[in-house]
Amino acid sequence: MSLFSTLALAMGGSWVSGINLYATVATLGLLSRYANLQLPGELTVLSSWWVIGVAAALYVIEFVADKIPYVDSTW
């Protein structure tokens, strides 16, 4: 992978992780699975169905917890 591709992936991933870490992990995993995104080095584990499923489930839990006032503060 070229330096610019790795840099673009790192910058995009870090920007999106500011929005939500679980959504970023699930998105990178799905892009690796379906859009042939070549993840560098150790990040290839993100394309595992277990990692994608757990990240998506945690995203849904966090999304719901964010909508309930007192649960949001605890979460």
C-alpha cells in the first residue's frame, strides 16, 4: 500500500472515530469485506464477522443509551 493510501485511510478513520468509535470499526470492516479496502497490517482483523457484529451491536446500544436522559449520563 502506498504512503498516500495509508495516510488517507488513517486520516479518514481518525476523523470518523471522532463521531463514534464503534461505527468506525464496523464501517472499516464492512468496507474491507465488500469494497475491497486493503487495511494495513494488523487492521485486517476488522474484516472478521465477529468484530463487525460486536462493533455494530455496541453502536446500537450506545445509540439507544444516548437517547435516554439518565442512561446517557451513566453510559
